[in-house]
Amino acid sequence: MEPLKGLPAPNLTSEAEVQAAADSLPDVTAVIKEGDPEKLSGLYGELGIELKYDKAKEVVYATTSPPVLSDCVRGEI
């Protein structure tokens, strides 16, 4: 028996959907150059970037966990 037989085809993201998502982001370069803390915070949040400053070491640690689409491969939950 084939384990995936009978399951619906995966819901793949099209090139147009990826482009639309990228187009919906603000002008990243302009936001960074402007340096407004609130706008930067929003941009970093949309991109899944988290910055932590270690005052004692004078170091910034950056982590990222890009947003994941909430679609299930078997369809919506």
C-alpha cells in the first residue's frame, strides 16, 4: 500500500504568491536608512528577526525564524 495514496495534492506556493508577499513588505532599505525604532521593530517582526543586546559584552545577538504559512499540507485545519 502506498502511504500517500488518496491524500490531496500539497498546496504549493506559486511564484506569483511569493512575489506578492515580497511586494507587500515596506521598502526595507528606506526603513533601515531612516532608523526609526518603531518602524525597524515592525520590519524585524515581519521578517522574523529578533535582536538582543548584551550590555556587559556590548554585543548584539541576532536570530531569525521566518514566518511560516499556516497552511497544512493536507489542507486547512
